[in-house]
Amino acid sequence: MKKSDLLEALETSHENFLSLIEGAPIDVLIQPGAAGEWSVKDLMSHLLIWEAETIKLLYMAGSQRKPDTAHFKTISDDEQNKIWYAQFKDRPYERVWNDYAAIREQTIERISEISDADLNNTTRYPWLKGGTLSQWIESFILQHEAEHTESVKNWLKQSPTS
């Protein structure tokens, strides 16, 4: 994916998620059940943490170092998610909202520093095993956000107080 298309998709995806929950009652957004036991706030924390890990991956790639981010840990994503959920479930909603609203700027800034060629090069980063940075960003941010946006839409539709 071209860098300009990737940046536009990231902005649009983030705006769509934020506009979906903007104006929803906080008591609905912190209520468990949006995705299993997770609330919308928990989903936001989850997306925020994975995006922060992706930002670290991009930074390390730019420094020509193999990332040591959660993307490359030996535990499963589900196990990692459980650890992060336990660490962040008690964060106040306002803090999660503010962090989530601001994180995309950092992602866009980091991507802006990488050339189109490097974003789409299948051999530049051997630790991606033939994948590209662009594909990782699409998977860990865009597709991930889209998946949880759908969960939130369904949750808000069925919520009696929204």
C-alpha cells in the first residue's frame, strides 16, 4: 500500500472509531459486554496498547534494530491481551479516551519518516519474514481497529441506554 493511502486510511479509521463512540453515555462505554467481558473502554485500551507496540516496532525498524515488541514475544496474542487487560482495566475512561484520541498522531508521524520503498520492501526487515511494514500496520492497526469498530457498533445498537 502506498504511504499516502496508508496514512489516509489510518486517519479515516481512527476518526470513524472516535465518532462512533463520541456522545455515547460513559456508563455504556464502561459496561462489560462489548466484547466478552470487555467494555468499549477496554477495547480502546486494547487497541491503544497494540498501536503503541506498533509505534515501537516502527521506531526500531527505523533504527535498523530487530523489534522486541509484543509482536515478537513467545506468548500468544490472547495471553498478552489478558496481561494487558489486567494491567489497564482500572484506568479511568477519560485517560483512555485522551490516550486513544492522541495515539494516531504518533503513528502517522513515525510512518511519515519511512519511505514508500521501505514500507513496502519484503526483504528490508528480515524479522518480518517476507512481510512488509505496510502489511504489519494494516494488520495490527487498520484491520484490528475495523474488527473492534464492528463490535462496538453492535454493542451500541443493542444497548438500551445509548
